[in-house]
Amino acid sequence: MRTKNTQKPMMSGKRKDMIFYISMMAFPVAQFAVFYIVVNGGSFLLSFQNINILTDTTTWTFDSIARMAKMLVTDSGMLTVLKTSLVSYLLLLVIGTPLGLLFSYYIFKKLPLSGAFRVILFLPSIISAIVMVTIFQFFVERAMPEFVRVLFHKNIPGLMENTATRYGTVIFYNIWIGFGTGVLMYANGMSGISQEIIDSAHVDGVTGLREFWSITLPSIFPTISTFIITGVAGIFTSQLNLFSFYGGAAPENLQTFGYYLYMHTQAAASRAEYPDVAALGLLLSCVAIPLTLLVKWAMEKFGPSAD
Amino acid sequence: MKSLSKKVIGILLSAVLVFGITGCSFDNGDDGMEAIDPTRTQLFVFSYDGGYGSDWLVAAKKRYEQLHAEDVYEEGKKGIQIYINPKKEGFSTVSDNILLNRDEIYFHEYAYYKTLKSQGMLADITEAVTGDKADLGAYGDPAGTTIESKLTEQQKAYYGIEENGETHYYGLPHYSGYMGIVYNRDLFDRKGYYFREGYENYDELEDRFILQSKGATKSKGPDGKTGVIDGVDYSLDDGLPVTYDDFFELIHCIYSGGDTPISWLGADYNSYLQNFMCSLVADYEGLDQMSLNFNFHGEATDLGTVQGGQFVKDEEATEITPENGYELARQRGKYEALKFINRLVTKSNDQYHNNLAFNGAYSHMDAQDDFLYAGNDGGRTNNRAMLIDGVWWENEASDTFDNMVAQYGETMSKDNRNFCYMPLPKATEEKAAEAAASDKAMTLYDHIFSICFVKANIAEWKKPIALDFIKFVHTDESLVEFTVHTNTPKAFNYEIGEADLAKLTTFGRSVIELKNRSNIVYPYSSEPLYVLNQSTFGFAEQWRYSSTKQFVPIAMRDDGITAEAYFSQLYTYTQTKWNGLNK
């Protein structure tokens, strides 16, 4: 005779897993919903609005989109901004990425002072951006001219005051502070390479640069390609820390789309002034999204394989 | 032993943490950070602790608390505690949390009043500003005086909002922010950097200035008068430059005398110099013409074009409306200001200003320090004669004055040193003559958008207390007290008696004297075109040259754009952007 089990069943493993899963995912999902979907959805809607704060009314219109589209294609200033945005991305990519990889490789190989390098290179990422900018700016604007004066008896202007060195200095700063995350990610990627593969390569006489080129680089290519793809997606949002350096008065030849958008959003006096900025952001997204997908496709198609 | 060390370190760290936290709650009485007194009712007041500081509010707080020490606002409590929250947080940081924060009254700057109103952040404070209940007589003002009666017509039109046929106030102006030229009067006196009487008849520099000829008489200055006439002392500006050309001649004279003629900050030089340009334009155009830039209703009488370096005025005046407001980009005052600033920032004139004037790591505080220390640091630096800064500079530099007193003695104190606000020179001799004939010889430009308001969601039972405190800090006594503490005026009309004037520094007196003899332009209006596009009419945007250029100094210095080219393009771009404004 079968008897009914009246004892309360213990929580099943599946249910426990589900509770654990929900508790772990709730916060990131909520954050994604609020800070991505709601924020970007709001910006999307703003692009098609005309807001009157006096009458508290909103009308739907394509005016902002049309105005910003016209500005993008007819305003010569936008061409300068586009050029600076693209050149800056390329410089950070061409100079920053190889250097980041070399530093990472140095750290990965545990060469002398590699631990110290790891800390020094990551330091700018954990110190507040405004503190880093202030220190750097003081160094290049005040300290360096003073060194030159004392050592070479020559008066020079600050590196950011001087129009000839200004852009290079900003790019240098961005490469330098960009090392932190890159080096950390690349070095971690390298640490995942099987020691057996490296050992067998050594047995075959592979060392140094060849090891880096033929084993290390293909092994961490997914990480590199992630950085390249997110970099492309950020071409129109990167502001090169210009606001921290210059506030609202960055020189024209330094301005990127990221800075332009940031400044106009920051300067807006009320909601009524947001639609144009939102429309510009939307139009730039229309360029950035296919470009990003194209780069992603190219990376997957033509990039080296870890196999 | 290791374990003992760990324990000792642990105890030390705990002690640091505990004392660090409790250290914040000590009542030091003067800086506003104090413990909440559970026996009294609190009114929480936020004060932007920038150049003007919060000492003025501490003084008002003490008087108000004493006055209401026996009043009961809540059951079980007696008296009021004005709890001041003095922070140097910009308004954009503060504004997001106004309704969530504990603070109930705000004193701040660079705030868009109409935006805050549209966001539902502001409580209706009409009762404190106008009408029978607003009478400040109970606090010692002449009976019938209200806060509204201390506002200019322009301020009333902006802060007074029409609702259901009645005027409602949701905010008030706070302090004044004029940008101009500060000069070291002690140095000017010592070196004789004054134009002498009849200087226009001489060609040589040494004949045109007093310099070492101590017995020579100073010229009458921009106001064209000297001595005391009808109880007004006109001598403070004697010997000062009358026209822009005079000013640059003075600069050359000071340079020839071995001193640095003029200085300013390098970190944000674009903003400071551009604000200063707005002051020049306002002074040239006068109240009515300058106000057209914000209200877009009236006749523009000063428009023209530049041909071959000469300003050619339109034959007829132009009726300005919101549709054609871009025409104001052709105001002559703007061209004259462009020419002035071009002479100041052009690289060929670098010898006339401090060498860090365009250096991003040289702050406004650095410029103030150097201005004060220069010539007083044992010969390390040469004197600095003038500083471009706002009226708040002297109060902002209080710590530097104190440090100098500690180093060099009382002669270096704020009270014992003499700095003055220079009446702005005029662009032309005709303008100078026009100003000299007027009782309002100058027009000041108050760019600071200062504000005082009560947050919308203040508890109903507390609102009468907040309104009463608002009334209290706007009595003549409190306004004068503010001026005595900061050496700057509040943005209201009020008289300062001789006894109180005597408490001000030389600089403070010069500012008050200038204010009394000036019209004041506030760069705002209630015109819908203005309200819907407020940032467009700010000091930066109104000079926009292209989509990526809005600052004149850097455009002239780095790109070599001339005043004429800038003026022409300013009109073209303003006309283009007008079509895109919110309407």
C-alpha cells in the first residue's frame, strides 16, 4: 500500500538554482533596463520632439533630425570634428594597442619589474579622471617648461598652451590612461594560454618575437578584436578627456563628436534644448552601428585563428 | 608580537575613523557645519560656498536665531536653528536632487530660473516678496518696503510670473557678478600711473602721465568731473583712462615702468575674457540696447557693418523682434569689444600681460595670489598693476590676504591695501563725452544668474518659516550686512550709509560707488524665444562664430582671426542658427 508523503518537501535543487540565478541577474538586468533601454529609448524619443517648457507641451516632429542631418553634411566645422574623431581613434588604435600588447607581454613573461608595471599602468584607471588630468596638466603646462628653463635656459610655453604640441599631448595622455584596462585584459588573456603549447614551441626553438607573433597574439585575438570593435563603436562618443582639460573651451582642432555632444548636452539650459543633441546622436548611431558590424564581420573573417 | 602590532594598528585605525567621523559634527559655530540641536526647529539652507563665501549667511543666521529664540514652531521645541550647508558644488550637480535633499532654501548661482520653475522645483514665495504680508517694516525697513520694491523693472519682469492674472514669484536674485578690471591703487599712487590734467595736449609718454611728477594734477577721468559735487565724490576715477586707446597707452606706460600691466587666469581664460567682453558691450550699448539681446522687442539704434576697418552705422534704426533678433550681432558695441580683446590677446602684445595668461594649469586663485604677492615677495616678482576678475575676487582671496598678514604683517591686510574696480574706459571719445554727461556713466553686466529659492516640496508647516527667513535676509540691514561681509553688492536696490561704507575695503567702496552710478543689465528675459533657448544667449553662445568656435580669445590668439572677420562671421552664423531656435 502506498502512503502519501505528508512531509514538506525540501526545496528542489532546480528551484534553488533559479533563486540563485534570479538574485544574481536581477541587478544587472535592472541596470541594463534603466541605464540602457530607458536612457537610450528616452534619447531616441527626444530626437523627434519639440518641447515647450513654458506651456509644458511636447509635439512630434522631424525638425531636429532634418536640421542636424543638414548640419552634418553642410557645416565645415563638422568635417573638422569628424576628421579629429577618426584620426584620434586610429592613433589610439595604431599606437595604443601595440604598446598595450607589448606591455602585457612583458608582464605576462614576468620580466623584471613586471609587477610594478602592472600597478603603474593600471593606476590611472583607478584614480579619478579629474585628478589624473589635473596632475598631468600641471606637469605638462608648468613643470616641463620649468625643467626646460632650468636645464636648457630656454623659455617654452606649456605643451597644451602651445598650438603645435597640444593635440599630441592630448593623444599621449589618452594612450597612457588607456593602457590600464587594455593591459589588464591582454595580460589575463595571455595567462590563459596553455603552458604546454609554449613549452613545445620552445622545444621547437621558438622564442621572443616569434612566440609573441605566432602563439600569443592569435591566442588573445578575441580580446584584441573586442577592443577594436568597441573602439569603433565609440568613435563618435569618445571625448578624449577634453572636458576635463578644457571645460567648455576646447580648441576647435581637438574637438571630437563625443566632446561636441557632451558639451551641448551639458550646456543645455532646459529639456527644450535636448532634441537637437539627441537627433545628432541618433544620426551618428546610424553611421556607427553598420560600421561596427562591418568591423566585427571583418575581424571574424580575416583575423587569425587560435587554432 | 605580530599579533600585538596588528591590534595596535587596528586600534589606531579605529580611532582615526571614529575621530574622523565625530570631527565632522563638532559645532565650531562659524563655518556653518554644526550639530543639529534637537531642542530647536531646523530650517535647512544650502549656500554655494564660492567666491562670496557663506560668512554673510552665518551672520544673518545668528541674528535670526537670536530674534526667534523664544518662538515655538514645533511641539516640544523652542527657537529656530538655521542650519547652513555651505558647499562648493556647482548648480548642475545640486539641481538633480533639490527635491530629495534636506536643504529647504537655496542660495546659488548660474541657475536657470525658468527651467527650475518648469521642472516644478520651486515653491511659490510671492507672500514674502510682494503684497501686505511681504512688508519688511517689522524687520526695520521703512514701512511699505517689500523685496519687490528693491528689484529693477527687468528683474521684476523676469522673476514675476503671470499666473491667472496675478504675478507670482518663485525665486529671487542673490548676489551681483560683474566682470571687470581691478587695479592696484597703491601701486598706481606710488608709481604715478595716472593721466595728468591736459594730457591730450602732449605726445610723449612721460608728459601724459603723472609718473614721478608728484605735484601734477590728475585728469578728471571717465566721468569728466572731480571733487565733491552735490555730495557725490567724483574724484575716485581721476587720472584713469577715458578711452580704449587711453587704456592701452596706460598698459604701455606701466610696462615701461617695469611692472606687469595686466593679468588674468590661464585655466579658463576664454570664459573670463569673454565675460569681460560682455561687460564692454553692455557698457557701450547701455541698458536699453543691450537688453534687446534678451527681450527682442525695441528699436536697435546701433547696428552697422565694418568696411575697411571702419564701422559704418546703418542709416536707419532697426525694429527688433524675435524673428530678426540675429540683427543684434551687428551692434557696434560688439565690434568695439572684439577690437579691444584682440589688442589684449594678440601674440605681439604678450609683453603686456602675465606669462601664464593662456596656461591651462594657472587658475583664478593663482592669478589672485600672484596679483597680491607680486612686488611684495622680496623682489622675486615685479608688480602687477591690474587683474581681470569678478567683483568677488577680494573675498575669494581672503586666505591669501591672511597668509600675507602672517608673513609680512598688518600692512598686507585687506583693510590696509587699496585696490579698486576700474570704471570701464569707453570705446571712443564721443562715447566718453556721452557718459560723462549722464548721471549713469556706466552700464554693468551681471552675468552670474544668482538665485535664492525655496524648494517646492518643503513641508507645509515649515513654509511660513522659510518665507519669513527669506524676508529677513532681504531687509536693508541684511543686504548691507552681506555687502560688509563680502565687499560686493546684492543684486537689489538698497542704500548703504556712510558708517557702513566705512567698514568696506577700498575695493568694496569702489564697487558700490560704481554700482550706484551705473545701470545694470541682467542677461535674461521672459520672452519665449529667450526662455526656450536660454543657453543660446549665454556669454559663450552669443559669440558663436561657427559650430565649433564660440570663444573669441582663443579664436583670435590661435587662429589669428581679426576683429573685423569675427564680427562679419558672427552675424552670418547668428543668422543661420536663428532658424534652428526653438519657437
